[in-house]
Amino acid sequence: MNDPVARRIVEQLKSHGHTALYAGGCVRDHLLNLPCKDIDIATSATPDEVQSIFPRVTGLEGKCYGVVRVMEGNQTFEVAMFRTDGLYLDGRRPESVQKSTPEEDAKRRDFTVNGMFYDPMTDQIIDYVGGQEDLRKKVIRTIGKAEDRFKEDKLRLLRAIRFATRLNFEIDPETFREIQKFSQEINSVAVERIRDELDKIWISSAPDRGLTLLDESGMLREILPEIDALHGVEQPPQFHPEGDVFIHTRIMLSLLKEPPLPVALAVLFHDVGKKPTYKVDETGRIRFNGHESVGARMTLQILERLRYSNEIIDEVVIAVQNHMAFKDVPKMRISKLKRFLARATLENEMELHRVDCLSSHADLSIYQFIRQKQAEIPAEEIKPPRLVNGNDLIAIGSKPGKILGELLRLIEDAQLEGQLKTKEEAIAFAQETLKIGKTI
């Protein structure tokens, strides 16, 4: 809140006869002694008046809503006119806005804890909506009637859960009843906005609480029906004494604290394939044969539906696909083990494996085995430079295509096993393999 550039913008607005205050989340976080990522400024100036004061103003598409962005140096600040909103016809944005006072502006905001202002010139909190009291009570409450606030913008349904999760606050009972009432309408919101709110829940310090609130609100079955379907999917008690798949997933999330997004998503979806693969065999034991492969395909579909980047999709799908491979690690040949250790996604998968074990049978022996091997095997042996390339093998008579690729793999395996150490040895190995027609 001591940002000198933001303060200078307020000073300049005031020097031109306008009221200017910090607004919203930055005020909340300041009062909670939390880091403030962005300072938003609310003012009596119209966007045109802001443009006349500052040389670099962007985001002009927001002028119709009274909002522009002021650039100072390499920093950008949102500057919004005090306003009242017209009708919300699309459940997202008002049809029109009118210039208003700070008090009226506060009353059209979402939650009391987000509806306060701060004057950096006088170090004064300006609170028309009871936000300070709700901060003390640790309560998320809508400003005015909850029904009205959620009718205006359906994304607020998710934002309430996000704030409660991030801040470890309770949601006011009346506010929560309205969330439950409107839960079926969450999918009227653009999927990208839903995804972004969910991501903030998953990477918080309590993603399990976020999952619980999504479940209790009814929004989980609307947004992620595949996760909601894990309720009641029983597991073999000898391996999963904690309970069904949903409980198992929630416990795993509880073991994460501000995790990287791919890790959180991998935990959330790792057992999503258990519902369609559930089977009780002739001995009465519960089986989920192939659930990792089914789950990987389902995860791909879910992440594509939520429009994640290809990079995130690839990381998460690989982790879901491979999470059962850990049981085979102690039996792997050294070449296969080194390939396993060399994978770029290993650390994310290790965290998935760790919390998977801790939330069920609590046996971390495989996790510890892998850590021991990582310590024992030098990094240059885990992923050494190739001894030969495709052109080297073509030069000795190998033909381009599948056989060439398989020959390169055989050479790499022999290298990882310590059988080949030089290019000359690799060429000789390749010549012998081609000569005697070994199965490649």
C-alpha cells in the first residue's frame, strides 16, 4: 500500500479537483497484513478526464464501464470511476453505468470485505458496508441482498468460495443459501472465468476446503460432474482405509499447501477413472483395472473443456497416466529406472505419489527408494548425452524409419546400463546388431 507510483496517481487526480481512493481487494489485504498484488484506484474523474491528466492510458474498451488503465513506467493501475450500475441482462456486466459517489459505488460491489476504500494521503479507511467488522468476524458476506448480487454476476458464486478458501473465512449462512440456490446457473459464465477462479482455489493453502465448499454449494456437480461422481465409489479397505474415492481425493488435497497448479490438478483428477472401471472380482475384491489410462483420457477431455493450455494439459495427463507406474520402480532395470528418473514431469509426479500414499496406506517406501536412487546416481548418468545420432547409424547402413529409432533406443539402453561409454563402442554395437539381425 506504500507504492509510490500509485500514491502519485492519487495525488495527480486530487490536484485536478477529483476524489481518488484505493479500492477493493488491496484494502482488504492491507487490513489483513497480506501482500497486496494490485492496487486499484477509484475516482470521481470520468475516463475522459483521466485521459486528459495522464499521458499513457490504455484499456479504452472499458470506458463504457467507467474503467481505464493508467501506465506509469513499467506499472499499470486500473482506474475506475465511482459508479452505479444499470441492469445486468447477461449475468456478467451491467447494461449501463452512471457516475456516482464513493458510498453508492461501494454498495454495488460484491462482498463487504471487498467494498472498502483507503485514502493513502490521510491513511484513512473508508467503510460504508461493514467490511471491517466482517474481516474481524472472518465472514464472507454479500453487500446488500445476496440474491441481487448473484443475479448481477454469476461468477460471484465462485468468488465467494475462492475468498473463503484463500482467507480461511466462513461464508455468511444467508449468502451460502443463495449460492446453493443459484448453483445451477454457474455454467452461464464463460468457461475461462470459471477456470481462473477454480485455479485460485486449487493453488491456495487449503484446496481441500475449496473442494468441500464447491461440493456443499452444489457447484461441483455443475462444473466438474466427473469429480462429484466419485462420491460413494468404494475402495479396497486394505489399501484405502480412509474411505471412498472422493474422500481419498479430498484428503490428498489437504496435504497440499499452495501447490503448483499441475500438481493440484493431477491430485484432483488422478483417480477420476475409478468410477467407470469399478468392478468386484470373483473373490469379492474391488478392482479398478486400467483406471489410470481411462482417467488420463477423461482428464484430457475435462481440461480441454476448461480450455487449459496444452502445456498444462500435457503435464497433468502424463501424471494421471503414470501414477500407477510407481509400484514397479523397485523392479526396473537400471536403464529403465534412469529413463524414469530423467522425465521432466518426475517431481510433479513424485508429489502426487507422496500424497497418494499418505492419504491411504501411508507406505512411503517407494518414494524413499526413488529419492535414494536420485542421490546415488549422478545426474550425468541419468540423462547422459547421446553417443550417436541417426546420421551416424545411416552412415553404417541403417535405413531411416522405425528400425533406426529402435536401434537408437537399444544403444541408449546399453549406455544407461553402463555397457557403452564411447561413440566408437556404440558404432560397433550398432554394426554387430545390424550384422546378426538381432530383433530390434
